[in-house]
Amino acid sequence: MGVDFPHRHLLEIGPLSAEDIWTVLHTARNLKEVLQRPIPKVPTLRGKVVANLFFEPSTRTKLSFERAAKVLSAEVLNFSARGSSLEKGENLLDTVRNLAALGPDLFVIRHGASGAPHFVARKTGIPVINAGDGFHEHPTQALLDLLTVWEKKGDFQGLKVAILGDIRHSRVAHSDILAFRKMGAEVWVSGPGTMLPPEREALGARVTRRVEEALEGADVVMALRVQKERHGRPLFPSWHEYARFFGLNRRGLSRAAKGALLMHPGPINWGVELAPELEDFPGQVILEQVENGVAVRMALLLLLLKAAEA
Amino acid sequence: MRLLLRKARILDPSQGLDLEGDILIEGGRIAALDREIPPPEGCEVLEARGLWALPGLIDMHVHLREPGEEWKEDIESGTTAAVAGGFTAVACMPNTRPPNDSPEVTRYILSRAREVGRARVWPVACISKGQAGQELAPFGELQEAGAVALSDDGRPVADSGLMRLALEYAASFELPVISHAEDPGLSAGGQVNEGPVAARLGLKGIPAEAEAVAVFREVRLAALTGTPVHIAHVSTALSVEILRRAKEEGLPVTAETAPHYFTLTEEAVLDYNTHAKVNPPLRTETDREAVRQALAEGVIDAVATDHAPHSPLEKEVEFPAAAFGLIGLETAVPLTLNLVREGLISPLRLAELLSTAPARILKISGGTLKPGSPADVTLVDPELTWVVTEEALHSKSKNSPFLGWEMRGRAVLTLVGGEVRWRLR
């Protein structure tokens, strides 16, 4: 595949041009075909070693990366913080230097500290994909969200994307705002005042205190999980109150545009940010997001490992 | 020992002097200062044409890390860095391990400083026992042991009632109180200045209000108690405005800022540069400009470095896990000289900010070249260019955001009580 992807790492959305993002999306769409085959495996990355370093719990992202690597025939080393020498007091730098000595070609890193993947990239020089860092970014999630919207809507120009919920502590929101805006969509965010970014920190999204305003005519509606583990102190009085005033239900979604998509990066707390009645909402594409996650991660492994070879 | 500094540009705010002349040092004291002094017999003569002779610089805010954190710095390495940076005296903050809340720790610091024999060391003792913000430390005994001021630096005094008591009690001993002005509820969990940079990096912000609210509290407590308060490391335009009003009101409030606040902005942390992680955080260009104007106008009285050494163990880590603080003793002179070159302050004002004002605020000796006073003198070459490298720094720790910068200006000779404690090359 003679495509040009001028990046050694995927640490955040910022450095990617719209053209780079199109490259990822087209590559992912082509690779989706492999996933449909009776034997979904190609030898493209045979002999390559991908190390999954998950310092925070994860289900879908970790499995998604593992599946993506295996479809492309790469070896996978799995590391998780629990039961590792981190619990014996080893620091991050020592841990990753030791893992680097095992000879991986690429690190996939999730870490609770914003900037941890940047730190590892700087210290080891090995290509790094950020699989979520603190409340900084989760760029592969944004790229898979783009793929899902592109498949359904055909384009990004002029779309209104509404992201609702815990914007301030969401690395997904952060990456999605940057990515959708880069591709020409308009992004609105809303949620409780304690979870909204101040206007000057909105990264280019429109901030509104009125959830209805964000929903009005939206083509894409994305609900977020409340990142309670990152709050420090309670930012809302009760789950019950949250669901009543900031949760999404059919009545709220009726303000959205005809054929609007409903997305969620997971894991979902049904009954909190999403009313259970939305499970069969016609535009609900949550499982397609998960499926597209594998294709997008395959594309990124391929592009970064080929770029590293060049 | 007798030494004649010849044809230096003598800058002494305590006498309002800015003239080219000679300084004669004899018996550890300034013996004479005049336009021309004939060299006495057997006297060493140092040609100082083109150099500035300043009253020995005083850094009123450093962390020497001894006792307890000697892997970062100790009294020997810290005071070596001080004299190499042109400082003849430093005031060391009490957040050591154990903290300096007892006369024993104060005496230990002073005895180590005497043993190593570099810069003078003036211990600042704790406001509260263990810096825990609950009960007052024994101010009287601490003063008797040699402490010159009080501060819970590194940890704000959260309880306004306790701060009031501290000011009232400190007044009995005429001990200056230095406030690390920060509202801990507003700054909790924060890593960098609140604003677009924090948002971009996904780091919790510390709003300017966390400092300003506390500065306002201290200003009102100074008014309420009639006791002077000194505000450490001012970083925001909001604080500057509050201080300006306080001074117009005639309240006994003084303030310092650090070279990083008038040199850098929050942009320095982009790329997750832990060497630029400091508390209070580097702020915006508006704040930087306000701090610079405040130095020029006298709203801020002194420049202090908040020299805060940390080893790679505390800095070569993921950003949120990194310690706050950066070293500053060896870069303060050239960075403050930049303000002179930019036409913001006069050379005399520089001497005021780095020497005379800190001496006055702390009520310690120094800050003057008056004949008869101890010969604490700093000779600066304002034009000498050099590059900040790890090797060039004498501090045990190298956590400077200025590594790789070309600097202009450097101390070439540092005299403490007439003795040469630093001479370049």
C-alpha cells in the first residue's frame, strides 16, 4: 500500500491534517472487507510485535486493538498494570524501558495521566498509539466515530454534531471535537454546568447550557458516560437528578434532524445518560462503532508500521 | 585581605548611587567607595571596567532541600549555585523534612551553612507546626535560633483565622510573614494555568483566581491586624491589581515575583514539559506583561527565584505525577537584565529588586555598599553571553526550563564578607 502517512505516532488529533484523516478512513474502509472474509486474516504485519500497555482498565479498546493486530498477523504482547511490577513501585519510565527492551515495533498505551503516551514516545522512540490518556485524548475513538458517520452520512461538511454529558473530563469529547471540526462539521457541546468547559476552553466547539439547543437539528448525537472516577469531588447531586435533567431520551432526540445518528463511546450506563427506550432508536449505531473500531485500528497499525519501515 | 575594585559601574540603591568608581574592601568590610581611590600598598587590584558592582544579591525565596531531600539539593550545592548566580545570601523556605518548625532545625541549617561557607543563609521558619495549618509554630524560639521570617511556603495557610493569628503573633517578634497565596479549594488537582493550554493538554487547570482570592485575603488581614505581609511568587495580573490598590491605600504589603513569571508563559508546558511545571503555574501573556509593569512601577518590590530543585525521580515522569518547581539561582541575573535591556527598569532598579528590597523586607543586613557595611558585593558582566547547560549549572538538580537558552549577563565575582566565594573561570 503506497500511501503517504507522515506520522511516527498517533498521540492526538491535532497534528493530523484532514488529508491524513481521509487516508485513515479510506484505509479502514478497505480493510473492513478483510473482516467479512470466512477466514479473516492477512499476513501483512507478520513478524511485527505490537505491545498493548493498559495502565487503566479497558474492555473494548484493548480487545479491539488485539483483534486488529491479530487479523493483520502481528504478534501481541499484553501488559496490564494490575499484577505488574508497577504494583511493586516501579515507575513508568523504568517499566516502559524494560518493555521496550523486549523489542516491540509499536506501543498501544492507555494511561490515567494526560501526556503519558507522549512521555513514552519521547523516552523510547518506539511508535506509540494513544489508546486514551487521562482526560486528554482518545484519538482512535474519534477516528472510528468519523468512519461510522462517514459511512452513514457520506460526508462531514455542514453536519451538526452534538456531544452531551461530561465534556470536561472526557478524552473522547476532546478528540471528537477536534476531529469533526477538522473534517468540516459543526460541533456543539452541552451538559451540566460543572462538566462543561468554560467557553475559552472549548477547543472550537460551541458551548451551550441548554441541552435542547445542542440537540436542535443535530445530525449526530453523541452521549458520554459520566467520568465519575476523574471528578475528585461530586459534580452533581444524584444519578436520578442527572438522568432527569441531562440524560437523553426519545423526547429530547425528537429535536434532532430526521435520520439523526445516536452514538456512544461506551461503556454505557443505561438509565443515566441514555434512557433504556433508546436501545431500539432507529439511528442508534453504537455496535457499529465497536465494529468500525477494529477496522480503524487495523488501518493505523498498518499505516504507522509501514511508515516506521520507510 | 585588601581588594580594590576599579572603575566599576557602582549601583547602590541604598545611597541612590549610579556612578563609575572604585570600591576598597578591607577587613571584610567596605572601607571606601569613591570616583577614584589610589590603591593602597600591597592591595589586590581588580580592573572592573564594563562590570557592574552591586550590593550582594539576596534571593529571598529558595529551597535548599536540607535536611531530608538531599538527593535534590543540599546546603552546600544550593549555596554554591547561589554564589555562582551572584547571590551572596539566600532565605531558605521551611518545607524540608522535617520542616523547619523547631529551633533545632533552624540551628542545624545555620551550622551547615557556616560549615560549607558559601552564601549567607537566612532560615525562614514555619507558620504552623509541621506546616499542617493547625497550630502556630514557636515563633519566639525560632527567632532566637536564627529564623528571620515565617512562611508555610509550598502549602498555603487555608484557614483565614489561623493566618490572622499568625500575623498578630508575629507582630510581637517583628517577624516578617511571607504568604504562599493560594486558595487550595480552587487549585485542587490543578497542574497548569487554567485556560486553553490546560484544555488542549487535558490537564486540570489552576485559575488565576486561586492566587488572587488569597492575595486579597492577605491584603485585608494586613489591614485588619496592621502587620506587614509579604506575598511570594506573584504570577497573575489580578494579583497585581489587588496589590496596586493595597499600596495606594498605604497598607503594609510587599510582594515578590520570579524570573519565570516575567519571562515565560503557559505555552512553555506544551509538549508536557515537566521542567515548566511550577506552582503557581506559568500564566498568560497578559499576566506576564502585568508582572513586568508591576516590577517597573514598584507594585512588586522584589525578584526572588523560588529555586526549587527536583531530581529526575520527580521530573522524568508522566506530567500529572511530576513535582512542581524549577531551579532559578543561576539564571536570575541574565533574565532580570533582560528587563533592563528592554527599557522596562533601570540598572539601579535591578539592584533594588535583587538586593536592597529583599534586605529591607526581611530586615536583614545587606543590600548596601555603604562604607562600614560587610563587603557583600556582586560583580556582574552584563554583556557576557553563555548557554545554560546541565554542566554549566552548580545546583544538584537540573530542572530548568531554560536549558539550551543563550543568556546574556552573568556574575563574574561574588564576595561574601570580603571573601571571594565565586569567580568565573
